Amino acid sequence: MPQDNPIQKACAPLQEMLASNPDARLNTSQATAEIKSGLKTYFTQNDRTIIMDMPESVGGDNTGPTPGYHARAAVAGCVAIGVKMTAANAGVVFDHVRVDLEMDFDDGAGFGIGTNTAAPMETRLNIVVTTDQPREIVDGLIARALEADTFYLALRDAQVVKTTVSIAT
């Protein structure tokens, strides 16, 4: 185990608190996406805001990455961070983690063309780690990381999604 493991050191108090306080494990994230004109979208959560837009070919102004860009970044980034954290918390060094992500889409489905849904048809992740650990250790840690990875699971598993619609005047 490495002598100085800042990730493990940072996570330990939170893990202990969550293990001893089941009520603290559940939380709700709240955020807002707002469009005033065109397709430029401001997404705000707490004190952070990002801008999303669509390319000019679909009516946007291309002033920021698309929502799909951020969704893919969330999945790949969350998996990379989860793998690195899982290894660190197990006392294992992964010197470098890279996650390559590919998604296949039917671009017509977003316009209601054809019979496919607009959801990704297939997603492929290629996880590359640099470590001196044996394959079975690496595979076990990655499997553990994926089973605890919020956005990987959100993409992989069906979930309850509730929608309400209001008309403002």
C-alpha cells in the first residue's frame, strides 16, 4: 500500500460516516436547465453554471458543447474517477486511468424518423489502466467500481423517471 494515499485519506471519514448513518446515504441533487432564446441552454446546479448549445445545422449557435457531449463526459469521467478511487481506497496504485467511450445512435430518431428510439443503440467503454498489479486484481477493482458508478449505472440500468409539465403565463 502506498505510504501517502490522499484519495484514500480523503474518502475514509466520509465512508465511516455513511456506514454508521444510513439516513445520510440518501440525497437529492437538484438542477435547472433554461433556454431563453434559440437553443443556447444554461444548466445550473448550486453555484455552477455551464452553457450547452447545438450546432448551426440543427438551429443552434454552436456557443457551447451539446448536451450529448456533457452526457458522454459524465459517463466516461465518472467511470475514470470511480476506477481510480476504487483502486486507491483498496490501497492499490493505478498510475493512469483512461476511459474511451463510443456510442452508436440513429440520428433520425431524434426527429421522429424511423422506428428506433433516440437512446443510444450501444455504448462501448474501453478502460485502460497503467499499473503493476496482476490482471485479476485490476478486473476485480474495475468490476467493483462499475457496480458503484452513478452514471455508468444510470446509462446501463432502467430507472424510474417522472416528468411533470407546467405552463407559465
